[in-house]
Amino acid sequence: MKSLLSLLCLTAAASAQTILAQPYLQPGPQGALEATDELRVIWVTDQTPGRFTVEYAPKGFKLISAKIETAAMDFTAAVAKTPITQEKDQHYIRYTAALPGLPLDSSFTYVVKLDGKVVREQTTHTRVSASKPTRFIMIGDLADGKASQNVIAHQMSLQKPHYTVLLGDIIYPSGRVYHYMKYFWSTYTNPTEPSEKNGAPMMATVPFYAVLGNHDAYVGKLTAFNDAYAAYYFFNAPQNGMPEGVWNTALPKSEAATKFRALAGKNYPALGFYSFDYGAAHVVVIDNSGGGKSDDPAVMAWLDQDLKATKQPWKFVTMHMPPFQVTATHYGDQRQRKFAPIFEANGVDVVFAGHVHNFQRSKPFRFLPATGVAAAVAAKPVPDDPKAVDPSGAPKTPPSYVNGAFTLDETFDGAKNTHPKGVIYVVQGGGGAKLYTGTVDKNLAKLPNGGKDNYAPFNAKYYEALHSFCVVDLTAKKFEMRTINEKGEEIDRCVIEK
């Protein structure tokens, strides 16, 4: 009898539903600040049956039930190169609960239960109005399966931000669902307690806004992996961006693409181009991952219109590939330099990017681009290290040099002089992937025309010793950015005042 009872208990345990990605927060469909806010709670399980409920309410109110939507996620295993790399078919259920009607500037609680048992209960906050101070984090190039991503996630959690923007290359090596399950959730939402060893469950209370990178939407393609472009499945975007076009992640005409569209829903194409307000900030997201034509005139027109329309005190633009940076690796990814006059005309304060695995902050400057994209006229372009840059074997994009004239503000120091003349460009690719070293100053002869009209001494701060992230404290009148490394040390501080 005792052995039969033990067998029954083991059978019951084996049939219990397993949560693979613990419930985490995502933004709702609204970009602008309105009277009420909406957030989403998402989680992922295996396909064992289970009954979930979600309840939520602003502080002081009675909990109400949220509507839950489910989607089956089924992917056949990728063809293995060797028996050692053989994968299994993937079968999951994605759950999404909408939490509408939340007042701005308020705390709220959500409770997720499985068969009546609480699996996550969190109290957090809605978006805040423009008059309220906010704290946010900018970071890119994150989950590469290395210990450094856990250390950085722990340090990020200590800053207690309102929200975080992921500046692309969210998951390595090729943006697949398989890689999220292997490298991502264990760092950012599944840990029970934050630690340098395990990471931190930040996503349970802090919405992560996604920017697409080349490892998210270009390296791995649906023609090779039917679980590619997984960022579209796991991140939500405000529905205020561009319609589908040549600027989006390119999809084949295939059954895999049909399944992708059904599972991605409105996030394709919304995740590529959108904007949102949070506190005093207006943040624009641009997809220049390489999966689409990011410098199309329609993109430039949309960006100009979006920036003109906002009344927010601060304007920030985010993308993956930085238009201006001083590391030899990826130096030729310059197409978004053509956007500089739009940034300047519309009062953009800072442009944030990832892609280059270190931290860089430029002096304020203005840039007048020459016509078109210049070809590389030197014998060899600035060399890339393919082992360091694309361990997945990503195709190398041809250099896209954009020449032009620089006007540098040499007086701004971000401490005593806090009123910049021009746009500041920040590279923050220190989220966990292998760091890049080496600058272009010794390689000018390899640039078009020896660097003339393509390079200027615009860099104010360069740091590649350890992984890092940027944390910004913002009010309607003051921007204060601190860059923190994995030891918790402040390695840069910059203040801008209105």
C-alpha cells in the first residue's frame, strides 16, 4: 500500500504544470500618458494542463480578475551539426493577462495563481506623469549565457528603476526561443532572490522595453530556425509606430512565416518602431538591427513627425547600432547618421545605442551628413573580429559609411557646464556579452579618405574594462546619468539641465 501511494504521488508530481518563465511585466498598447495605464503580465509553461488565474488592483482597492489569453508555441528541433548539439522539439504555452484601467502615479498589486496556489504576488507601480521624478536603465547586449549577465542584473536591481530599455541583442547567439529558455529567464525573472550568482527577478516588477538588435532579428532567420525572432513573442510594444514595410524584419513567404505572424500578433511589426512617454521622458525606439531598411525615407518622416508631436520636456532616441562610436569593431554601421539633422531640429537630448560591447559617451555635437552612403575607398575597412562579434556565424554587413561635417561642443563637461550645444550619443553594450576593446584613432588610414569627413574627436568617455549599464535620474529640469560597472562602481556621471 505504501509503495502504491508513493507511485500515485510521483505520478501527480510528474503531471504538474511547470512554469518555465515566471510571470513578468510588459507595457500595454498605449504610448502616450493617459488618465489610466495598462500593463501586461506574461509567463510561459510547458504544455501540461493547468488552471491559472490573475487578479490585480490599485493599492487600497479590491482585487479583480484579469482576462488571460493563451497561445501554444510549438517548434521543431533545429537540424544538429553534431550528435552533441542535437535539440528536442519545443512545446510551450504562453499566457498573457491584460491589466487595464490602472491610474497613473499609483501602486498596484497583481497575483498569479496556478490551481489556486500563488506562484507570484507582486506590488509595483504604474507609469508616472511628467511632473514626477523617474529612474530608468539603459543597457544592451545582454544574455550570452555567461556569469557576467547575472552580476550585471543584480547590480541593476539594486538601483530600483521604474523601467528598463534593452538596447538590442537581448539574447545570443541568434534570437531563438530555444536561447531564451536556455539563457534569459533564469537571469531576469526566475530567480527567487537577487544575487550576483543568480541575477535578479527584475521583470516581475519592472517593465523591460525592447529594442531589436542584429542577434534578435537578423542573425537567425525563419528559413533556418522556426523559433527565430523570439523577441516578438516575449515582448510587448505600444501600438503607435510604423505600419509594416521594408523597414521591418524581413519575413519569407512560407508556412513558418504564417505561424510566426499568428504567434507574434500585433507585436509584428509594432516592436520595430514605437515611442512611449514615462515621467518627463519621450522615448523613441528605432529598429536598425539589419533585418529591414532602417534608413528608408518613410522611417525618417515618421521619426520627424513623432518627435514634433510630443510635448514631453526630454526627448531620447534608442536604437541598436550606434551612428557615432569610436571602437574599431562595427565602426562602419553608420546609416543612422543621416538622422542627425532630425535629432537636432527636434531637440533630441540623448541618443542611446548598444551593439558595441562597451560604454561610450560623446561630447555634444552637430553633424551635417553628406549626400548618400559612401563606399569604403580604403584598401581594407576597419577590421572586425568575427569570433568576438558574431559567435553564431552571423553574416557580415557591408560598411555603410556616412561622411559629413562635425561641429563639436568642447565646453560642455556635464558637471559645471550642463547645457550642451548639440546631441549626446551614448553607447551602452555592456550587459553581459564579451567586451570590445580597441579604438579607431590608430586606424584612421583604413577609413574612407583617411577619416576626413567621417571621424572627429567627439568621444568624452570610453570604458571597456568591465561590464556596465547606465542609470538615469530624470525630472522635468534635470537629467543625471551614472554609469555603473559590475562591481557597483560609478565610472561616469553626466548632468544635463534645462
